[in-house]
Amino acid sequence: MTFQQTLREAVSLTGIGLHSGTPVILTIKPARANQGISFVRTDLEGTPHVVAHYKNVINTQLATTIGRGRISVSTVEHLLAAFQGLAIDNATVEVNGPELPILDGSAAPFMEAILSAGIESQRQIRPTLVLRRKVQIGSDDKWAIAEPSGQFEIHGSIEWKHPAIGYQEFHYQEDRTEFEELAGARTFGFLRDVETMKRMGLARGGSLENAVVLDDASVLNPGGLRYADEFARHKVLDALGDFKLAGVAVRGFFRLHRAGHDLHSQLLAAIFKDADNYEIIEGSAEERRPRRMRAALASGFVAGIR
Ligand SMILES: [Zn+2]
């Protein structure tokens, strides 16, 4: 995929906010090339917007929240993961409240909505951030590493002393993994924490309909898990979404262990902090090669090569 993409037409979804428990209407609209992803709060006067960019991250507890001035939009990561997984570069997301609907706790409903609207190729080439050297943050038991690779890939691993989780890992490779393989992986939480959060006025909309919930021994959802390694898949899904906040496509290998929204945005900040860490290219090497070849052919330098 070489050119930027947007949606063919607008599409709406409705659901409840995980923390507020109130209904939310979300509309995803096509946007011009080079506009990126922006969120518009239609419930606020003047319908202010905020761009999906790591510099606009204002909170990473429980979910990724972006904001600017008086506007904030929370729980953006699963929709951003769908944009990342389907290679959508440009979209305007209208929402009539402070958080996106949680839907089933995964990115699958967003993916289906975008696919039903259709994906349109645009004329401009997709700019890509290419990692040039290793960048590492975190500690011995929780870390995030980015290093050069020929493609965008994420290896996510988790370790929980819990009979239903234990050690799990999932390796997403842009060239090999279909987004469908992890789009349906749901967010998860522990019954204990959900009860505490509800007392604090959070997770009011949280239920077995929109999360995998565990007690001390097992998964409480009647239908069980969607994948044996659903927890690891969801961690990688979250990372796909959070790395969309780079604002451009990304090429590099991200290795994440027990990471979360905080480490994801800190890693992006660490990469962008030093211009020697990366390069932003317009189109891939494979795409540039034919252009150089065409130029060489035009100049007669490699005449005869087919
Ligand atoms: Zn998540």
C-alpha cells in the first residue's frame, strides 16, 4: 500500500462509554490527504478538535486520552488500532461526549464499520517513519524497545501470576498478520478492580458485554475467551492503536513486555526526541526504486534493462 487512504463515506456507531456509562454517538468521516486523524467534540460549543498525536496525550491510565485546551477524548486506542490495521491515514472522528464507545471492548466493531463504509485510496504518497537505531525505555520487568526492521511489527508479551493468563505473547507483522487475527481481542480486567473503579465512579459502563473479566481463578464471561491468547493479542492491539499517534505510518520492530499506554506514548516521545533515531520517508524503498529506475532509464543510463 503506497498511497494514503481514507474512508469512502461517513459511518456512525453508537454505544456506551466505559467510564461514564452513558450513550455516545461516533461518526467517522473521510478526510483530505495529509490531514491525519482528528477528533471533534460535537457536544461542545464551537465543536473543537484535537489531532491524534502523541504530543496531545494527556492521560494514559486505564486508556489513552488525548486533549488540547478545553477538549479531551478518551479511550481512543481501539479505533486508532482499526485505523492502523486497515491503513487509514486520514479521517475526522466526531463524538458527542468525552469518551469513545467501548462497544464489545475490541476493535472489531470499528473495523467492520470502516469496511462497510469502504476504503478509498488518495493521490498523495504515505509518509513513513523508519527507525534508524534502537530506542529503549522501561525497567527490567516492564519495557518497550523499538529497533529497525523492514516492516512494521510488534511483539507483545505479558506475564500475570493468574491461572487464566500466565505468560503469553503475540507477534504482529504487517506483511504477514491479518488485522482480523487480533481485531476481536477484548480488553480485560479483574472483578476486584472493576468493583473498586465503580466505587470511584469509573467503569460505570463496564460489564461482561465489553470486557473479559476475571476473578482470582478464572474467566467469568459465559462464552469464555475468543482466542486462547486473547490477552496478549489485546495488548498488541492497544499498541497498534497507540503507535498511530506517531501521526505517520511506522516501520520498525517494537518489542513490548508488560507494557501499557504509558510506555507506548513514552516510547514514541523517546524516538522523536532525537532526529538520529528515525527518518521520515515518502513511500517505501520498493516504491522509490522504480522511480529512480525510471529516472535512470529516462537519462539513458541503464538503457536496455527491462
Ligand atoms: Zn485496550
